[in-house]
Amino acid sequence: MSTSAPAPATTSLAWTVDESPLSIGPRVMPSRDFLAPLAGYTHLAFRRVIRGLGGLGLATTDLVQATLLLARRPRSLELIETDPHDIPLSVQIFGGKVGELAKAARLLESKGYQGIDLNMGCPMAHINGQGGGAKLMCDTDGACGLVEQVVNAVSVPVTVKMRLGWDSTRLNAPVLAREFERLGVAAVTIHGRTRAQGFHGSVSIDGIRAVVEAVDRIPIIGNGDVRTPQQALEMRQQTGCQAVAIGRGALLDPWIFQRIERAIRGENFDSPPSNEDQIAFLRQHFHLMYEQHADFSCLMFRKFAAWYGARLGVPEDLEDRLRRFESVEEFETIVDQIAARHGERETTVPTALIKVPNGPIEHW
Ligand SMILES: Cc1cc2nc3c(=O)[nH]c(=O)nc-3n(C[C@H](O)[C@H](O)[C@H](O)COP(=O)(O)O)c2cc1C
């Protein structure tokens, strides 16, 4: 009979990843686990409530269109709202016009923002149609010219978030990352899919590693499909990337950053947050949203009702009320009832609640 090695403990693992402080330009990150931008979700209230749980390094705003930012459109100004607790933060801008991107970066620097992230990864047709997002990757010289102008326009660090390439025949992320480094970009986040893949298929570890190997000094931040502390640390080990950015995984489990920290320390990271902690998270999330958006936050919160319903096992009638409440008082009454009726409905991991576009990518 062969004796196999004992299975590793799932609750505490020894990882050999570099946890020395990581700098992006002059900024030292509190951890190497970053929040990837998720338009519509990763606004100020969500960033703050997640930061409060611990373990989060850099966060980035939802993508903001340079043209609209320069026009001071209220919606764009709202997207870049921040506060002294919301650091370190980068503002992500997108667009296809070099001059506007450089101007928008200057505007942000003049307002005190300490990092600019350029979006070169968005696959959506209306963004690619304006020459922005992943479309920029199709023209290496154009992308480099754009990056150079933005880097030269500001003294704060400029980073780039991109995909592996437009499709599997044009995997130019390593070439671009190398050029960007030469041009003064402070770090690159690489989502390990092509634009043609959209959100389908799985992330290519080899693709991310190729970007890591292409640069000399700047940090590469691996991104895509990280849902657990194990996966975050595996991505670091398998690709050599210096940090990971977690998007959907942070919505599924806002405690993921804190859990990664515990995993690195060799502590138990499996135990789920208590019901009380989750309810406190729910209350704080809404109250922070209310600070920023007042009564409009009742409407904004609807997006999260199903998520909290599954996560907290909220009875159906209360979940429905979370979708329709109109005041802070009503919210508090609902949450008191959620707390009192804990256990009536089974809790589940709300995997299917984050919508990504479907169908042929040309129509996105
Ligand atoms: C709903 C949604 C919104 C997104 N918004 C942005 C965005 O504003 N800027 C950006 O660079 N990427 C955006 N992304 C891509 C994510 O940042 C990330 O690269 C991708 O989801 C893969 O990482 P994940 O598996 O950890 O979510 C978005 C993704 C989703 C699903």
C-alpha cells in the first residue's frame, strides 16, 4: 500500500511570497492585495467599508471618461469622490484622445489625487468604439505615444491596466509592458484574458507570467478569477507577479483581503465572518453610501439586495423590502428584522449575482 503525503491543512498554510512593502512610484502599499475596479460597485462607500475590514492595498475608482471629467459632468465628479480614509487610491481614466487623457490626468493631479490608472482593458464596444479601453492595445505605437504624454503630463505615478492582447493572435501585452516601463509607467495590472475572451474561459497564468518576465523593475499586478486566499497566493507564486488585483472575488467575499493577510501569517483563514459582522458590514455599507448620496442611496442599494439576501440568508420578504425601502429609518427597521430572523433562510455564496456581458463580444 502506498502512503501518500498528508493533505495540506486548508485552514492555515505556509506561503513563500514576498511580503516586503511594495512601492508604486513613491507610494508604499499597505498590502499586495488590491481591489480591481468594478464599474457600478467599487465606489467610495464600498471601498471604505472593505478597507475597514483590513488587508486591502491599493484601490482604484470605476473607469471615468476623460472627456466627461474635463467637462465636469456631475456623474464623473461623483465617480472620483473620495475622502481621507480612502487611500491609497488611483483614479482610472479612459478615452481614445491623447490630449484629453493628459489634460484629465493634470486635472486630477491638481485636485490632489495621487495616482492615475489608464484603462487599456475594457472590452465594451461603446468604449472600444471611441478608441479607448482594450482597443488601444491594437496600435502599439499609438498606445506608447499616449502613455508617454500622460506620464509626462503629471508627476504622480501613472499605471496601466490592460489585457493580454486583442485576441489570441495578438498577445502584445509583454511588448507593451516593456515599452511602458521604459516610458515611466509605475506599474501594470494585467487581466489574464484577451479582449476577444471577454469574461469567458479562464485566466492564462502563462500569459501573466510572460508580462512579469518582460519588465525589469516595475511591479506587475496579476488579475483575474481570484476568489480565495489560496488562489491569490497561487497567482503570486505561479506568475511571479508582485501583487494581485481582485474584483469579483471581493464582492463575493469582502473579507478576502483580511483572509489573505491571515493566510500569509499562517493563521486560520477559513472561518467565515459571524452573522453580526456581516450585518455590521451591511449597515456600514449603506450608511457610507448615504453620507455621499443621501436619499438616492436607497435606490442605489437595490443593486446589492440580492447579494446581501444570499450572503446573509435574508428571508425573501425582507430581501424584497431591501429592494424597495425609501428612508434610513426604514432601512434600520429592515436590518433589525434581518438580525432577529437570522437562520430562517440558508446562506449561500452569491456567485451568480455579478453580471458580466453575455453573447458575442462584438455586440457588448
Ligand atoms: C461589472 C464589472 C465592471 C468592471 N469595471 C471595470 C472598470 O471600470 N475598469 C477596469 O479596468 N476594469 C473593470 N472591470 C474588470 C475588472 O477590473 C477585472 O479586470 C475583471 O473582472 C477580472 O478580475 P476578477 O475576476 O477579479 O473580477 C469590470 C468587471 C466587471 C465584472
